[in-house]
Amino acid sequence: MSSPTLPPSPAPQTTPFKRALSLGVGWLADRRLPRPLRAPLYRTYSRAYGVNLDEVRLELAEHPSFTAFFIRRLRDGARAFDPRPEVFPAPCDGTVQALDGIERGTILQAKGRPYAVRELLGGVGEDVELEGGQAWTVYLSPRDYHRVHCPLDARLVEVRTLPGARHSVAPKVLLSRPKVFSINERAVLRLESADGPWFLVMVGALNVGRIRVVGVEPEHQGPLAAPRNFARGDELARFEMGSTVVLVLPRSTPAWRAQLALGAPVRMGQSFAVREA
């Protein structure tokens, strides 16, 4: 059962300057580029950030804007989802930022920086016992594929878009600024699998910060009138610049043992954790 429809928890709003900056960057990123300029610009960006252009599905010039290139699709076979039922595949590309148990209602944003898991979820899942569960955080850098895929067969039953600040989510920033994840703009997704409910939080960041969930209107609040079914590996959502994914797994779900170390790179679909015996 999904949590009742509640107004989003109050959250610090972004400053006028950061909001103006985000709107300006978004406007520029959405502008249609002259075709001859596209490939050179995208190659320059890719060299600067380490994007693997061999994985891109379309020819570079077929991406009409920087936004289109940023949310580029990958060629067939560039990623593969681990099909074993005892495996929890990674939902996205990125770097493992935190692997934490939920203790006394808190998880870690970065080493030594605890924050309340209920603040992160913003009213979603109040009926679910989280104490003793797990939270995994993956940071997506500018080089990464920015679409997020469903790691398990699941029903999406609720999406809550929470307003907030637009602080950078770069790892070095998190060490100096507390509670970024629970005060930034974000979308909280409640999913239900055969073993029970779990949560995937899409945290926006500096600049555009747009988040889109497949089949759900932007800024949606609360339970979906018709839950959406996703198979393992289906595209679930995407970021349009700036991003972190936080997975919150209640203790009622199977016990999972993470297989990756902090700071390890991760590719969407690879084994992130295995079910405890």
C-alpha cells in the first residue's frame, strides 16, 4: 500500500542567483545547434569529461541540442543487466558514494555526514519500517550515461517531486556542506517488488537539475492513479544534468550484501549486491 497523498515537506529553496543560473543553463542546453557544430562541440565535451563515444547509439550530429546529447541513448549491447535472481543490478552508471545501514533513522551523505532518511523521502513510505534497512548512493558524473533503469521487476506506485535547493552533488562539495541530498530538489519513487516496497531517489543538482520519470507528468505528487509495471532493465527515469541516485531498501526486503567498494566505478546493469543466503 502506498503512502497517503501529503503536501511535500518544506524544503529550502534555491537562491535567486542559482535559480537564474539553472534556468539560463537549461535554456542554452535546449537550444538547437547548427548541424556542422554538433559533432565538434560534443567531442570537445567528451574529451574534457571522459565520455566514451563508442557507446553512443546515434551519430553525434543527430543530437540536435546539448540536452539531447547529455541524455544520449547507448547502442545495443553497451550495457547488460545481470539476469540472476539473486543479484541486485546497478540501476545506473556512476561511482559508489555510500553503502550504509539505516541506524537511528539516519544514513550517510558522505563520510561523517549523516542525515535523516525520512527527510530524504519527504513523506513517501511513512508506513514502511526503515530501521535496519540499507541505503546505497551512486554519484553520476558528467561523463556517465544519465538514464536510470529499474534494477528489479517492480511496480511504480508513487512519485513525489520535492522542491529544494540546487547545490552541487560533487563528492568534494558533500564533505563541506551537510544534508545536500535531503534539501536539494529531488524525485522520490516508491516501487513494489515481489519482496515488498523499496525507494529510489533521484537527487537533482546545480544547473538544470531536471528529472523525468517515464510515463509520469513532471512535478507529480503522490500515488499514481494507475501503477506502472517495469521489468528488470527497463528505463525508469533520467536526469538532465546533475545527479545522484539513492536506493533505500527497508529491512523487510531480502538482506543484500553489496559487492562494490566505496569509490568504485559502476556500470548500469552490473551486479551491485547479492542476496544473503
